[in-house]
Amino acid sequence: MSKFEAGWWAVDRRGDGSTEAWFFADAKHVTGTALLLPNGDQLLYFRPTKEKPFLLRDWKPSYERLGSAPPGDSWDNDKYGAKANATMQMPKDFPRASRKPSAQELSGRAGKADLGKADGLDCMRELHVGVFFDGTNNNMLRDRGSAGHSNVVTLYDAHKSDDVEYFKFYLPGVGTPFPEIDETGEDSKGKSMARGGEARIHYAMIMLYNAVSRSVTGTDLVPADEAKVLVTEIWRGLKTLYRGGNAKMIQIFEDIDKRLLAKVKEKRPNITRVHLTVFGFSRGAAEARTFSNWVKLATKGKVGPAELNIRFLGLYDTVASVLLADSSPVGGGFLDWANGSMGIPAGVEQTVHYCAGHEIRRSFPLSTLRMGGDWPSPAKEFVYPGVHSDIGGGYAPGDQGKGRAGRSDMLSQIPLSDMYFEGVNGGVKLLPLNELPANINSDFKIEPALQSAFSAYLQWTPTNEKGENVSGSKRGHMEGRMQTQMQHYWRWRGKYTSDAALKTLKSWSAASAQDKADLEEGNKDWQVDLQRARDAHKPRTVTVPIGLAGVQINLSASPSQVQKDVVSAVDATAPIPADVDRFFDDYVHDSHAGFWMLGPITRIDKAIFINEIRKRNALREHHLALAKQYSDLRKHDEAGREYMRALSYELNRFEQQVLAANSKDVDVEDENSAGNVPLMRDSDAKDLRDNMGMEGWVVKNVVGSGTRREPNGVGQYRHIMDRDHERFLQPMKEVEYQRDRAIDAAKEKVQEGVDGVRQKAEEIKDGAARAVDRAVDNAIDAGKDAVIDGLKRAIPNGMPRF
């Protein structure tokens, strides 16, 4: 027989394997009822409303308490996931494939059910709209064939859609085709500078109004042609040359809102609420954050007659890098549409952000949820092992020899599965996995070998890296957690530093010829990083040119902290477990080696690259033929002019190799036609820069790279951003930001001192009276408050901290 306690109770276990469950607030009041299906899903029967806050039911000792999930199930533990606590965390170690919702999760899901639908009120309707922003150079239509589509695409596939109550809208990644906004081809400026982000955000906002219109009238409020004009034209639409404010956007959406109200007036059903869910990866995550801010600003909380509720914001590794990336000498990537719009707006029910712990590229700085010293609430931020696209997806099986068993063997499957469950728990209308079509269901599968390797990695990390909450509102702990992940990677990478050792990896053996070239040359960057770090630990002698002879000066060793950490990690003697070695080898990509700043990347890029070279060669031959004709006619001036024109189309060495490998043009529209681009190596960097013109000049002279990749190697830490503005555009905001940083840092030092005093006080007052304890505590707190208050006065508002 059971003893009563508040929570979920099984009141009837049925022959088909389902269970009727009631949530007892006390022994006589039920505030939720659900049918639990054999596959772990649940159907809500009752949830509390203002009019009917509970059901009168008597608890019986014969009922069976639905207990907490086992300790391995992180989702039943408040500090690990079920309840948001706005901190930086690590993913948990438990088998994803067999995960079932816990009683606590079911309780949370019960609060997200549709009131109107549950009550059978056909005259009222709540809508659920999912908006999905894909990452840079990620495109659903293009990438499906290689199984290299992102996690955003798979979640989009899983979202319910009937154009009545459930709507979903997909926005292709910047730099890829999106005909609805007049982007019909691939765009190098979109890939490098995020051009097209603003249009995607505005288009998604328009679709929100169209969803309400479709649900009531069956037709769009803003037709496709008008939507294209609105998002692409400056004088008649929302487009800006450079975003200097939001006044135009607000005015246009006020007009759209009036049109919607007029269209649905006195029609049924009455749309009472729109629940908005937004997912994004990479720059798509930055777009998702900007979209959430702009839609709240433009709608003022109402879409026509309906209240707007931003229910869930699911983000994979946010990178803004708009116009000027962080890899450039100036700017942090928060220009244009990303300037001042990365903060999570108040009122979002739940935000979840997964960050890549092994990403280091300068062009991919992380925009944490933290703003200054604080995380938004409710929000959760996790550090996952892997690089950028190991978290958000986008690698195809076999890239760099990883994921050799197929998509289910890719590291990105873990954060896909985790985000799916976070979304479902947060009320996102994702279909149960067993109801998905077979091709979509298979996209969620996880190979046992991947799960065991992931588990081994988590077990290998120190205790405080396996879920202990170490961030809170303190600065620096997030950076520490990210840096610890890189130190694990350096420890493993050090084992394979030599060229010979690199080639013993199983992933190397399975990699393509181009991948091997990238990995080998990227490894040389790592070798340089490591040698520089070792050299920095040695004293050195420099010659200062004074007079004719010069003077020699002995300098002591002065390694940077990063160089100390690199050497310490590589020289560590603790063995690396076999499954951890397999984890890095089989699943974690080398994003530095694979990130080309020069040369064509996608099939379409390569087709255009080849065709442009063939076109230039045709023009060269045309002018040479004219020069010969004029020369034969002894018209030497005309012959000279044509010869000079021919020289302007001369092909460099690499371009000549491309021409020799392709006897005809490549059909850009034919997915099976990619042409032949010879193996690209660093020795081709100059030719590739020349081919790219100004963009190639920027790579050498602004970014500072003499190779096809970013300068330096993996021996660096990732840059973490917790601002959402450019300091040279908003100086006063930057002053406030730097002041907050200084106060936060000072608070942390004060707290460290307070903690030390508390520890001593505890030793002294052990065994003393309770009244003395309280007096000591009060004195410490009073001293702490006084110091912090003094700091606020000591740090002026206008101090220059640039």
C-alpha cells in the first residue's frame, strides 16, 4: 500500500500497455490527467484553467506512484535540465536511444497543452508556429542527397504542420539559394559576411501573419510576390542599406497588422494565441535571436487578434559574424542586423543553447546567452564536445573519414536528440518519433558505437565537467569550461602531432584525397603552434641594433597562458582511454583544417568556378585570334591592343590545371554534374587568391593568412562574446558594458574573500552558540555589501575601457 505524496500517480494500467495517470496536488485535488502510451508518449486529458483549476478526485492507497527517473536520466534532475537555472552546463551521460519521458517531464508537458482544443471549443483556436533558421551554407534541398543536412532541417521535418493549427517555416542558410527572397543562386558574400540575413528575418515575420490568415481564411495575408518585394526592396519594403534603426520595420508591420485584423474580423475561429517556436544554427541562431527581438518589437505582443507567446528558442552554437567577422582586425561581427539584437528578450518561456567545446576558429566566435555577467532566465546553456557542425549538423557521413557507418554515426546526432527532447518538454509540437515517416525517423537514430564513445568521453572528463553547476552569475566560469574542453582535445591531439602518427588514424585512412590534404596541412599549423609554445618556455637572446655592432639582450621565458596550457596538456602522462581515443578519431572533426577561405566549396561553387575559367579562356583565345588576324594584315597597333586584351584573361597555373581537367562547361542545375577541380593545396593559395580578386586580397592582407585556412592552428582558445553590439558604433553602450565587467570581476574577488572569511569563521565558531553564528554571518554580509557599494561608486559610469 502506498503513502500519499504530491505528484503523478498511475490509477489504471490497461491491457494494451497504456497507463492512465493523474497528478494529485493533494489527496483530493487533481491538476492534470494524461494517458501514457507504451512508447512513452502522453495524451493530455485535463489541465488546470482559470475557470476550472482542479478536479475533485480522492487519492487511493492502491494507486501506484510514478517515481523519479533513474539517476542516469539527466532530464529528471532539476539542475541538469528539467528546470531551467540559466547556467552553463555539460551534457549528461545516459543512453539517448532508450530515453523515455520521466514523471517530472510529463508534468511539465501537461502545462503546455492547448486549452481550446482540450475543452472542445471550436470557436477559439491557438496556433503553433515553428520557424527554423538554417546555418551558413546549409540548405535543406541541396544537402539531403549527401545526408549532410543540419539538425535544424531534421527538427523542421519533425514539426507538426496542417496549415490549420500547426505551421512551420524553413529559412535556408545565408549564402545558399532562397528563391522566395530573390536569392536564386549561391552567394559568396552571404557565406562570408551574412548578406541576406535581414531579408530572412523579415520574411519569417511576414509568415507569422500569414499563418494566422491561413488558419482563419485559408489564404495568405501577404502573397508571395508582395512578400518578395517587402523583403528585397528599399523604397517599397523593409530592406535597409545598413540598419540604423527599426522605425521603418515597425511602421510596415503596423500596416500589416491592420490588414490582418480587417481580414479576420467577425470570422471564426477566433485565434486567441500564437505559440511561437524558433530554432537556429550558427548564423541561423543569430537570426533566430534577432527575429525574437524584432518580432516582439514589431508586434507589441499581438499578431492581429492573437496574443504572441514565444514558447521556445532552441539554438545551436550561435555565431553572428555579420559583415566584419571576428577574424578581421576590427569588429566583432555585430554589425547591421546583428547589432544590439543578440540578447534574449524578456518573456521567452524557455531558451536552450548548445555550444561547441572544441571549436576555435576566429571567424566563429561564440555568442553566449550571457550578457555581461548574467544569463537570461529561464535559459539553459550547454557545452558539448565537438566543433561547430558536430553540434548543429552539416557534415556529411564520411567527411574527413568520420561517421563511416552513416548519418546515425555522426556526433551531431547527440545534440539533435537532446534538443528534440528539450523541445518536446518545452511544448514544441514535434511529432513522436514512432509517428515520423521512416526516412525522418532514421535521421534521429544513434549508433551504439557513437553512444558508447560519447559516454567514455564524458566519463574521462574531471568530476566538475560532468554536470556540476559551476557558472551561476560569475564571469569566467563559462570560459573555463570551454577551455577545459580544448585542453582535453590538445591532450589527444598531442599523441598524433607527427605526420606519421596522423596517418595511423582510422579516420585518415577513410578520408578523401582532398580531406587528407586539408588534414595534413592543418596538422602542420598545429605543429607550428606547439613548437612556438615550447619555444616560448625557453629563454632567448635578441640583438637590438644600436650603432654598428648592435647589443645582445637576454630575455627570460615568457609563454602566454594559452601556450602554458598547450604544453601542459600535450605533456600530460595520464593515459587516454581507448574509447576516448576512438571518440576523437571517429567523431570529432578538424574544423580548422576543413575551413577553406580560398577555393570553391560546394558543388555549385565548383561548377561556377570551372565555367568562369572556361569563359575567361574563351575570351583569351578570341582576342589572340583577333591579334593574329590584325598581325597578318600588318595592322600592328590593332594587333597589339588585342594581344594586351588577351593577356588580361591569362590563366594562372592552377586555373590552367582546372581548364585541362574540364573539356566542357558544367551544368550548374544538374546535381550529378560537379566537374573536376584538382586537389587544392597551400601551394595553390596565391593562385586561388588571384582568382578571387578583392576577396583573396582580404584573406592575405586583412585576415593575415598565407594558406587556404585561417592563420594559426588549433592551439588557441575560442573567442567568447557576451556583448551584442559593436564598440566603435555604440561607445556609450560599450562603456556601460566594460563598467559592468569591472564590477562583476570585483564582486567575484570580494566573494572569494568572503568565502575565505566564512571558512575561517566556521572553524572558529564551531561549537559556539547559535546567536554568535548569526552575528558572524551578519557582520560578513554587511562588510561584503559595503565593499560592493564602494566599488560601484569608485568605478565611474564614463570610464574609458575600450
